Amino acid sequence: MTDTKNGNAFEIGIYSFVELTPDPATGQLLSSTERMSNLMETIELADQVGLDVFGLGEHHRPDFISSSPVTILAAAAARTKNIRLGTAVTVLSSDDPVRVFQDFATLDLLSKGRAEIMAGRGSFVESFPLFGYDLNDYNELFTEKLDLLLKLRESEVVTWAGKHRPDLFEQGIYPRPHQEKIPVWIAVGGTPESVIRAGTLGLPMALAIIGGMPERFAPLTDLYRASAEEAGHDLSQIKLSINSHGFIGDDSKQAADDYFPSFQMMMNKIGKERGWTGITRQQFEGSRTLRGSDFVGTPDEAIEKILFQHKIFNHQRFLIQLGIGTIPHAKMMRAIELLGTKVAPVVRKEISG
């Protein structure tokens, strides 16, 4: 296990949206209880094999069961020792920053300093009507609520005024976390304005690369660091994460065969909602080549691809969404074992050396 608190070691972790979808081969749908039990086992194993981070997405749909990720992470805190526990992402625009801070401060106490927040828009927009917000106000909501969240992180007693939330006047916010400051990451999917905001604020940035060649995203990481430098931040303290899809197996073709059916089912369903065309096996095979976006294959293939992208981005963290949709639990556990015991040690050694 690397020391993730020293800020220097390359970090490798997992994130999950906790899908509740039918097995593409059998049509079987797990109960929510069984799916949650499987998730807890994966988080425990990720900790045991020395992975650095486990993140959970926030979704409010029938095909996901992670509408309250901090609750799940709090349970995981009691069953793990070292792994950092965070979101991927917290949909801050449709949430209350005070409650977000209190929830994560509580998680931080339970985990003895392992909590972190990843704030962003998220993959879906159901939370906006659910909590009474207008999606058209997204940017204004995010800017205002991020400002408040950062103030809550800085001071125990806060005075603050905004448009979308009642003002605070010398209001104490409790509990305070174990860490001096809970890390707040900004998640971006390719919008330059979001990249500039993260850099200007000097906040760590998580860049999602879930399609296309990685080289296409290099201008965004350059913009991030340039914005941070222009704002006067120490670039040695600026952290970048690359977040991608993938799956690891002992055999490359078998890993692809295990991953693709559920990936295709989920992507085609989402694509139909959003007007995308379906994904073919040929397109998928292209995406898992060295210059593609998906990390699907053997440990050696994953190592090669992480190191290839590190030369492009010089990032400090890599998070992989292991599996999209439903993959048999035993195969998911094996993928986590391989990521922690075969991939992570080699990548850390190569980058640190």
C-alpha cells in the first residue's frame, strides 16, 4: 500500500456507479440487497490488495442503487483500513453544500481521515427536478455552491450570501473533519470553462476519458495547469486524475468477452435516451487498443496503457470504472485482485523510478 497522504505516490483506484441491471447472458437481476452486499465485498477487497481510492457515483435512477453514496462509504469505512473513500461524483449543483460538508466530515471522522469529495455535474440529470432545481441554472448553481463548500472547509464559523440558498451569518458548521481539509476534486468531462475553474481555484481535477484518443485531451490538461499557474498556485501541488472505463482479466480476449455484453447493453440503453448510435464489437475493439479510451485486457496491457497516458498527462492518479452494467461477481473480484496485485505495483514503481 502506498502512502497516499504524502502527495507524491501515484495513486490507482476504482469507481463504481453500482448498477442494478440484468445479466446480459441470463437475464437475471440481483436484488438490491445482494447487489449492495457484493459492492461491500469489492470495496473490502480493493483495500486489502492495496488500491488507493474507491469512489461511488451519485445516481437517482432504477438501474443504479447509489443515490446516497456517503451512506455506503460510511459503512465501508468500518470495514476498511487504508483506502481513501470518495464520490465520483457528488452532484453539487442539486445538493446543499452544508449537508455535503457535514456528511463528508462525518465520513472523515469514521474513516480517520480517508474521505474526499469529487464534485461535478455527473452522468445524468435526474437530481435536478428531483430536488427542485432548474438544469438551465447548472453553471450558476455549481459556482455558488462550490464557493460555499470551500468556505465551509476553511472556517468553522461562516458568513455567506448567495442566490440559491439561504444566507449564513456567523453560523457554526459541525462536525469538523479529522483532516485539516477534506480534499475537494473537480470532475470535468471536457468543458474548458470547468477546467479553467479547477485550475484557477487550485483544486485537484478528475478528467473523464470515456471515448476517443487520449491525445485529444492533452490541451485540457495543459489549460488546467496554465490556469493554475496564472492564478499563482504551486504546480507541484496540483493533482490530476484520469478516470476511464475498463476491465482486467487473466486473458485479453476473455476479459473483452466478459466485459463487452454488459457494456454494450448499458451504452446502447443510454445512447437511445440521448440520441447516440449503438456501439459495435468492432468499435469496442478499437477502443481497447493502446490509443483507445478503454482499459480492457490483461494486467500487462493495462500497465502499458497507464504508462502511455502518463507520458501524455503526467497525472498523479488513475481511476477505473471496472465493469459497466452487470458482470459476474467472482470475475469482478478477480479483476480487482489483478488491478491491486499485478497492475498497481508495477505502475507505481515505473513512475516513481
